[in-house]
Amino acid sequence: MNRTIARHGAGALVAWVVFVAQTPVIYAGLLVYASSTTGDLGGPLAGPVLCASLACLGVALVPLLFVPAGWIGEIASRGGRLSVKLLVAFAVAAVLAMLYVAGIAVLTDRPTVAGTLLACVGGAGAALGPTAAYVLVAQRRLKTGSV
């Protein structure tokens, strides 16, 4: 029992690290978007503030998104292959991410359908890397020392 808790705890930590490590990619995408729309590129603290924001968001998403997706993937394919566990976990994580993003979009002022769909696809894509890291560490396929 303690080893199972330790594996899932290590998986949750690695999922959080992978989520925060996506910051440079997200920041580069936002810079390209801002420059293509002649928007403001931001100040010198934009990158560190984005990293801190994603770190805080990752703390909330680990128990609400990555851990449930990993558990459902493990339960759905008990004794099955790792690829099946990953596919089920990806599907659950994508659905949960899209539900969370759509809920936040509805709570904001006048969301557009196209903007909400684009944000949902981005949220689902951002959840795949940490979900894969969680499943691989929790299934002992990826050693935490190698990350």
C-alpha cells in the first residue's frame, strides 16, 4: 500500500513538473500571437509571472485532472498493456480539461464559440504531456531519477 501511494505521489510530482516545464512553449506561442496581431508583447516579467501562474494552476490541476485520469486509466485496463492505460488516461484528461476550460469560458464575459473551442483544444493538448508523465511514473515505466 505504501509503495502504491509513493508511486502515485511521485507521478503527481512529475506531472506538476512537466506541466510547469511547458511554460517556455506556451510563452513562445503567446509571443507569436501577440506579434502577429500587433498586440503588446509584455514586459520583462511576463515570463516569470507566467511560470508562477502555471505553477499555481498546476497545484490545482494535479488532484483535479492528472491523478483522476491516471487512476481511471489504471482501473479501466487493469492488467492490460501500457498503451491502453495511456489512451484511456489521455481521453479522460482531455475531456476533463475541456470541461474545465469551457466552464471557465462560460463564467467569463461574453465568450465566443470559436474562442472557447480553441481554448478547449489548447487545454486538452496541454494536459497530455503531464498525464503521460504521471501514468509512466505511476506504472514504474519511467524512473523519477531520469526525469
